[in-house]
Amino acid sequence: MSLDLSLARQVSALEADVGHLKEWQECQAEALERLEARLGQILMWLLGLMGGVTASLILLVINLASGRL
């Protein structure tokens, strides 16, 4: 009888631990989703910046080639 009670307590404790781990995993998944969204915003900002620099360099080369500078 005491063995059954001990096993029941262990199972109950393990179920509680698994529940806590699932909650933690959900929090981590939400944090990763926010991080992914932020990285996407940074990537778009960098691509826009790179496009501006590229356009500026192209215009500089055109101006140098035409002798305007």
C-alpha cells in the first residue's frame, strides 16, 4: 500500500513538473517569435540601407565617368 502511495506521489510530482516545463516552453516560443519579428525588421532596414548606398555609388560612378565632378 505504501509503495502504491509513493508511486502515486512521484507520478503526481512528475505531472506537475511536466506542466511547468510546458508553460516554460510556451514562454520561450513566444520570446523566439518576438525575436524573429525583430530580426526581420532589422533585415529590412539593412536591405534598404544597402540599396541606398548602392544607388549612391552608381550615381557617383556615372558622375565621375561623365566628368561632372
